[in-house]
Amino acid sequence: MIQQIYPAPHHDYSYELNKDFHFSAAHSIPSEEAGKCQYVHGHTYFVNITIAGDELDHTGFLINFKTIKQLVHDRFDHKVLNEDPAFSETDSDRFPTTEAAARIIWESVEAYLQTTENKPTCLQVFLRETPTSYVVYRPKKKGISS
């Protein structure tokens, strides 16, 4: 695992948890403008997920590290991202780009967190596609527009 310093989101929560892991997946971007990336190819993605909250659950966890990894790794590892129902071959906002993958990972993690007793929140997903290219996804706070 690469030792990495990730950009830290500002927040006022008591606890912040970060989980690093990787998964291997293939994808293609369904657009001629994607150049070589329009053809099926693979990456070993490195992920950092930042979760925060004020309350621990009945086991003393904000969220179990194992659960975070299962939510993403079990879904995407050794898969073709284009085949996951969250991605689309016709909606460019849902093409299997690193940007969309980071957002979809956030959506999946956040949906799970909202079912837990202590309801922590996912602040950001850092997704590295190659040693030199990565995306950070942070949802906009409700009621705030640019």
C-alpha cells in the first residue's frame, strides 16, 4: 500500500475515520473522445474513504473498517465497471470514469451509513486510478450552491 497524505475535508465532527484499500477493475469509456480509454483496460485503484460523526455505535466504532472495505471491494474488485448497474453507457454523468466511480462509491457508502444506529457520514472519497492521476469526491452540503 502506498503511504499517502490525503486532502483533509474541514468538518466539526468529533471523530474522523479513514480507510485505505485497493481493488482491481476494468472499464472502458464509451466515447471516441476518450482516446485509448474507449477500449477495455484495467487499473489497480487505490481508495481512501473518510467518514466522520459524533456518536459511536454499540460496539464502540464509528463504523467497522471491515464493513467499509466490504461495501466497495466486494462490489468492484475484479469486475468490469461498465457492467455495474450504477454506471451507464449512454449517460455521460454515469460513464465509468474515475470521477463517476468516486461519486458512486460515496453514494454506496453513504446509503449504508444512513441505515446505522449512529449515522456517521462519508465526507470524501479519494480514488487513485494511476500513480499520477486521482479524483477526490466531496458531496456539496445541502442548501449550499456555488
